[in-house]
Amino acid sequence: MKSTAFRRRTSARALLATGLLTGLVLASGCAKSEDEGDGDKKSSAQEGGEAAASSDTSGGETCTIDAYGGKKLDLKNATVGFSQSEKEANPFRIAETASIKAEAKKRGVKLLTANAQSQFSKQISDVQDLIAKGADLLVIAPLNSDGWEPVLRSAAARHIPIVTVDRKINAEPCKDYVSFIGSDFVEQGRRAADRMIEATGGKGTVAILLGAAGNNVTTERTKGFEERLKEKAPGLKVVFKQTGEFAREKGQQVTEQLIQSKPGIDGIYAENDEMGLGAVNALKGAGKKAGAVKIVTVDGTRNAVQGIVDGWISGVIESNPRFGPLAFTTLDSFAQGGKVSQEIVIKDSAYTEDNAKSDVDKAY
Amino acid sequence: MLSVSGLSKTFPSVRALDGVEFTARAGEVHALVGENGAGKSTLIKLLTGVHRPDPGGTLTYDGREVSFATPLDAQQAGISTIYQEVNLVPLMSVARNLFLGREPRGRLGLIDFRRMHREAERALAELGVRVDVRRPLRELGVGAQQMVALARAVAVDARVVLMDEPTSSLEPREVATLFGVIRMLRERGIAVIYVSHRMDELYAICDTVTVLRDGKVVHTGPLAGLDRLRLVSLMLGRDMDTVQDEGLTKFTGEHDAGREPVLRAEELTARHRLSEVSLDIRPGEVLGLGGLLGSGRSETAKALAGALPVDSGRVTVAGTRVRGGSTPAAIRAGISLLPEDRKAEGIVPGLSVRENIALAALPGLSRFGLVDEARIDRIVDTFVKRLRIKASSAHQKVGELSGGNQQKVLLARWLAMNPKVLLLDEPTRGIDVGAKAEVQKLIDELAADGLGVLLISSDMEELIEGSDRVVVLKDGAVVEELTGDQVTEDRLMRAIAAPAGESRD
Amino acid sequence: MTELTLGRVSADRARLLRLLQEYGVYLGVLVLLLVNIAFTPHFLSGENFRTQAVQVAPVLVVALGMALAIGTEGVDLSVGSVMALSTSLISLYLGYGVWIALLAALLGGIVVGLANGSLVAFVGVQPIVATLALMVAGRGLALVMLPQLKQVNDPDMAALGSGDLLGVPYLVLIAAGLALLVAFVVRRTTFGRQLLAIGDSRPAAQLAGLPVRRVLILVYVLCGALAAFAGVLATARLTASDPTSLGTLMELSAITAVVVGGTPLSGGRVRIGGTVAGAVLIQLLTATLIKHDLPPSWTQIAQAVVIVLAVYAARERGKR
């Protein structure tokens, strides 16, 4: 019904709106952020804690190439495919990918990489692409635990050994994949508790800033922490447990409420660094002095370790993203016929007042 | 086949039907006619089970007394309805639509598509429609969709088919097909009830006619012997023998109209609605728009006010062309429209009398975007007094006022704009007698003050006595213009009743 | 006799219901305050009120824009993503100085508002659909610009986030000032009146020659700009840009504040005072539950209950 002249005007304006949005995207091109120019120191951090990676092969079931099927091969002449789950946007993913690449380079192994950009369907086709391009072995950082059947089938057909890192997939080890390398989140919770007991002297009250609800990392880090407190320091009581959704802003808001209703709180256990940094913000805002409330966090990002140096944080338990050395060692010994563990726990280091200053550059 | 007797229907505030007798016979096409508010749609809804009649009335179907609790009941009994708007599922295939809810099932209770498609093709072919029944319905033209609806109605073994203005969005060729189908239905012994305002169609296809007015049956009988003029006068409720010399309305009659038109419309055309409508409005004159419901009166007014986009044609005010399709442009040019649907398109019910009056003139009553409350108060005060608007205060919500006062508030809104032309679409509908007289007097005064007024009214008396000239519309086109002595009810009804092509003599 | 009494009772009930709809939100705030004063340790302190006021400030600023959109019988789901976009833009442009960064952030919000408004006003897309598109696209765009959290060390931003004037935090002053400004715009400007008329009856507004499209676009632009500004405030408070999580579920908080505050979803009415009270109500509710360390799931359930109550009240109001 509308006249064509009118319709043309409408679409012209719609076009204008689109153009404006495009402009907004382009605008980021001429951006200039606060600290432009000092961004090239990062490399040292990424090459950092190589030494920290070592396997804990004690106990657990093992796997050999005879049991799995396939032929022995020399890693030096092989091609390894790596499928990353999320965009290398957060420090953990950046460090994880960098570690894999660095190790491949060091060993002189040909590496193919792909990134699923948080889309599971893309990860499936990524892995199938890697196989098609001739990957002899695979390292996968899975986005999901389920839905891997099609990939596993095509990998099994060619007897391609698979190692998954940082997240398990729901399949049979030593049949569908060789082994899983990851952190022990319960253990991280226990070590955080140890650190908290040390910092507070084992007496008083602590609060927990929980991660996102329904997340296994949240449950396991909470479980380890609470169990260890009960066992080692019954005088240290958990009096407050609220979620900070793994986000700095929520951590700050919850801590603000906390320190007003419970001004005498002695310690705060934050289940990731971001919430811990939010808690630091809240304490600063409330006019507290550094170290008045002991904060222990998990992850080991550079900002949190810097927080120890500045005196606000008492301890950071690392969740190690540097799977490169361990993954390649495992694949190497497996391909040569050795026995490897079906479940390998990566060693997480920790930062305290003692090593924070010296090791802050190792943090990711 | 289907008949009702002593049927009444009362809604909380109105008695929509009052003791209606109506019989649809098998093998007969029965026209149901009446102006707006006559009770046609209520009757249809009672026949199809949408509404329940008041106690006392009886509905007889196929020789038995029945009562339909839901539309589904009526449908299952064999009464099918085809509405103005096709109510099918546009995304489903033609065949699915035809068999919706009664799909042929295979052994496992699954739809037997092959059989469904075959039967759908056959059913449509019988109606002379040849389409790919696997295609989604929406890909078909409106006419073809109408045919599918018809085929569906026939296929459910209907014994009564109700058609509510089935031709309103059809092309002439499609109308011919539709008539063919209706004749076929008649031959099969199906009772067809046909609702339309189009005189020519009625005479082309219908056997019998029932005229409703104010909820009562005023005439029923064979159509063949009924004079067109007589039919129109029955619908409008005017007796052609007794055209009064002295009106009951408050209009004074003649105005001293200026010679140069203030508004000139040339060949306004909008698909399916208006075809080449041209008219002039002179300052100081009331121009009436005559015609039956659906003849394009409101559409003409909306097109002039920029509220209905036109495909071609132009409107000029005082010699300057007005951009089409833009209400603000028309208002700037001095054209104001009092819309037919006062409640939905006129008043802003949640706002106060004051805000409603000031609404259109607001930009002029503001400085740097800030509202000048004192000036608004002065203007509101002036108009509340001048139009004698009765409200508890200027801050009362307009939605709470009576119809007449709402209408006055709308008039005040436009008068505050100092318009050159006022388009009034049914200005006195639904308001009480006292307020009606006031509004009529006001219209008269406004014209006397030099405003150009366009008056649309279904009230024949109001139209004839209020207007200096009357332009008669039919099917979206101007068929006649009555001037001077010709402005009589008799002439108007003759113009409306004239068969297509013979209107201008 | 009985009927007469019944009639009076139901009339009384109707009046009570209407009063509750009008002033229920203030009553709710009062009840929560009293409950907390009685049962929450250390509640009655300047520090505590300061905390609650500071936390509610960004939500309120977003809710002000949302109130305008809802007043036109629309809604803006993209506000949370606009906050993320704004925080990314601040970090990216802080190198040019704090004013340029602020301008960039606001421009980002305005551009999104223009896109929302054009889709609603010209293309005729339902507001909920139009803004949903930008809700999804906006955060994606924010993450393209700034893929991860970034510390903001600018002293001016830090001052904005934690400074105060005569004991009143800047954030609270700004939010209060904006609330007054928006209330003024709604009550006293041509734009405000036209907005209400459009929300109440769009066909009537159209036929009355109101610049419906222009008003709608301006509403979404204001809503976007306010959300972007809320993003600036939140960034200043956090002293970091966190496009991943900043503003998530903000649209729900804002809509809840507006609706709880007595602005009907059917448009035609905007209650700024009620919106302020609505935002405070949600803040107090969350604070109460956190302070008493009730399980986090309770907080979600309590918020859901408030939303249901608000929607119920809105429905009653809609019946009119």
C-alpha cells in the first residue's frame, strides 16, 4: 500500500542504521587504550611455568597403544592437530593455546590448529577437518562433554590417538580416547583451604564467594575447601556463602553487603580470581587496609598475583593452563608403545607472599 | 433449512437484535443487508454459534430446534462460514488447509497425503480452480484463497453456507468465478446466506432478501420484484414518499460558499478502495459524502488527511499540493480529520481532556520543546467554554467522558490548529440526541465562519440537511454529484440505487 | 441487602487494589526497610545506605530509559549489551582522555538506540524482536572490541566510581539528577506528552499528526544513551571493563524496576518516582537475602516472585 517513494525512504533509513552500526565496528579500529605500547611483555608470561607442568601418574588405570589399536610412530615425523574450544580471549585460553604451540615448536612437531569460537558444531567439524588434513594425533580442549560420537567414530576408524585437555568427554578411555589431562578442582579447593588456614591462623570466620551455580568447578572447589577446613581447622567457620557468578562486579557487590552485615569477617575465599579482585575493590571502597581481611583465590591470573604483591590477596592457587608439555609427553610415550595414565592431573602451582613478586611474570 | 424466530440478543448496553424472524431455504441464495449497526453481524454470530441468543428465541435447523454452544458445534452440524478475511493457515499447503482437522488417515493413523492431495485437487477442480495443492496457501492470490475457504466449506458437507462480504478483496474475474460457485451450490440444494453492500452483486446472484435495521427485520421477500430504490430506502430507513421539507436537525441549510475551492482532490486512487475520486471543497460550505457502507466514504476522508496512502492522484489546499500519505503534512496544510472510529483512532483515552485538546497543537504551544502550560490552559479554557464540553475538570481522563463530549474534545483539538478544511467522519454516531444537536449546530457555525467542511454520515437526514452539495460514492468511485435543489433524500437514494454504469444521466 | 453489601465490598476491594497498584511499591520499600532495621545487624548505618544507593545507581539509570520505552508500549532488551559495548568503548578510547572515552561510550549507546528505533519506527518490527537482535549482536560486538576484562586505571574514572560530594557518592548524585531530568522531560516537554499519547493510542496519535516515528526513535536513542551511561558508571565503580559479564540480565532488572514501580506495560503512562522506588525495592530485596546468607537460589526465587506480582498488578491495571 505504501508508495514506492516512501518505501525507498524507509529502506534508506534502515540502511543508514546499518551503516551506523558498521561505523561503530570500524570505530574500534582507531581506538587508543590507556596502556597502548606496553603490550609486548606478555610472551614471557606465556612461556613461564613450563617447569610447573609434570604429571601425577601414580595410581589410576593406564593405556597402551596395543590396547587402543593403531601403529607406533615417531612424533617427530607426525602431525598433531589441536582443537581449541573458545576464542583465545581470556587469559586461560591464551595461555593454553600458547603452551601447546610452544611445545610443538620446541619438539619440531608439525601442528595444525583450529578454534571453535564457542560453537560446538564448529568444533566437531574442526576436528573432522584436522583429521582430513592428515593429523596423526589429536589434542582436544572440548567445549562440551557430550556429543562427540561422530568425531570419535571417524578417529577410531583411523586409530588416531586423542588426548583431551582441561575438560573430560563422556566416552570410554583407552577405547574412544587415550587419556584426559586436567586439574583437580577439589584439590584446588583443599589447597585454598590450607592457604586460608595459614593466613588466618586457623581461627575466626570466613566467607565463600561461589562461582556460577550448577557448574562442576563451583561444586568441586567448594567441596575441597569445606572438607579441608572441617578436617584441619575446626576453629575456622564458614559463615557466608553467596554466588559471585565468577564475575568481578558481582564479587564486589556481594562483598560490599558482606562487610556491612559481618564487619568482623576474617577471610574470603573466592572461587576465581575475578571475584577475588571484586572483593578487593569492595574492601578498598569500605576503607579497609590491605591484609585486614585475608583473601584466597583460585586461577592464577596475573592481576590476582599482582594483588598478592600489593598486599591485598593472601594466596592464589593456580589452575594450570599450560598443557603443552604434558600433552606432548603423553602422546610421545604412547606412540612409542609406552604405558600412559588414562587420567592425568596437571600440577597446579600456587602463589603466596613468598613467591608472588618473583613469579608474577610467570602468571598468565 | 435454517430458520430463526423471535430471536433477540441483548448486550450490556444495547439491544442488538429484537425479535428477528429469518429463514434460509435449501437451494436459495438469501441476501442479508443492512447498514452499520443494523444487527447483521450479531445475527451471523448467533447462527454460527459464536453468541448465544436471549431466552425465548428459537433456532430451527433441518426441522429440529437446536442450540449451538460453540462455532465448532455449528460447523459440525453443517453450517459453514466464509469471512471477509480468510481464516486459514497461510503456511500450510492448500490441501492441508482444505482438510484441516479431518485429514484422511492411513492405517497407522498417519495422514494419507496421497489421498489428501488427490481429493483436494478434485474438490478444487469442481469449483473451477486449478492450483498446485502442495504449495503453501499464502502463495495464492486472495481470490484463490477465498476459493479454498469456499471449497473447505463445501467439502465439510455443508448444508448452509454463510458468506460475509466475500467479494470485498476480489478482482472482477474472481467475483465471476465466485458467482459460478454460488450458483452451483444453489443447484446442489445448499442454502446460501449472502451478506454484502454491493447492490449490483445482490441483484446478480440473490433470490431473496432480508433487510435489517436497528436490530429488526424491516423487510423480507423475493429480490426480483423489489425496486432498487425501494431496497435502499428500506436499508436507510427513509420513506421515499415522505421527504420532509423541514428537517429535524439543527442545520440551517445553505451557506454562502466561496467560489474558489479551498481543497481540491483529483483522481485519488487506492487499490481495492478508491478509484479516481475527485472532489472540491469550498470555504464556507459543507460538502456531504453520500453512499452506502463500504462505498469508500471513510477511505476518501482518510486519503485526504494523508492517513491512507494513495497509488495516484493529488490533493491541493489553497492551490498548494499536499504531500500524500503523511498526516503531519496534511495537518500542516490545514486539513483536519475527525475519524470515524472515535475511540480507537480519535481520543487518547488515558490522557486528560486538557492533554487531548492540546495534543495536535503542542509544538506550537511550546518553546524550545518545553510546554507552555499557561497558554495551554488559556486555549483549553476557551474551547471547553465555546464547545460546552462537560467534564468534571480539564484533568479528567477523556476515556471517562460521554461520546458527545469526547467528540467535542476532538473538535476542540482540531479547532486549536486553525484548520482550513475539516473532515468529519460520522461526527454524531453513538452520541445522545442532545449532544447530537449541539454538534450539528457547531458544524453549521464552523462553516459559517468560512471553514470548508466535509461531512460523512449514515444518517440520511443529517447528510441532506447539513450539506450544501453531496458527492455520491459507490464501490470507491464518484457516481454523482448533487447540487442545489438536487440535494434531497430522494435524489440521493436514486443515485445510490442506480445499477452500475447507469448512474450518470 | 446482601447484594448491596457485596457490591460495596467489591468496590472497596477494587479501590484497595488500585491504591496498592499506585503506592504498593513505596509500601514494599518501607516494609523491607523496617524488616531490615529490626532483623539485620548493622543495617542502620550511613555506610550501609551508601552501599545500597551506590549499587542501585546503574540499575536505576538503565531503568529510566526503560521506563520511556515501556511508556510507548515498547521495551528495550538491548540495554545490558549496550552497557557491555559502552564499557568496551571506554577502555578502547581512554587513551584520548576521559572525556573522549565518555563520548565514545555514549555515542555507542546512541547508535544502538538509532538502530533499535529505526527498526521499530520505520520497519515496523516489534520492539521485543528489534531489540532482541541488538541484545545478541551488541555483546558480540563488545567482545570483538575488547575480548577480555581490562583494568581501568584512569584517576578520573576512579574518582567518578568512588568519590563523593559532601558525603553523597557521585554515582548516587548522578543517578538522582538523571531521574529528576527524565521526570521533567516526561512531564514538561512536548516530547514527553507525545510519548505518552503514542503509548496510549498509537493510531490516534498518528491521526493527530504527531511525529510518531521521530518520537519513537528518540525514545530508543535516549534509552540507549542512558544504558551506555550506566555502563560508564559501572565501569568507574569496578575500575575495570568487563564486557563478558557487565550488564548481563540487566534488561530484566530494569523492566522489573519499571513495572514494579507502576508503569503499565500497555504504555501511555510513565512513573519515574515509582521506577526509582522499584529499583530500590529490588536492591533491598537482594541485599536482605544476601546479608542473611540465604541460599543463592532463594534470591532468584524471590526476584521471580516480585516479577510475578508486578506483572499481576500490571495486568490488573491493564484491565482498567
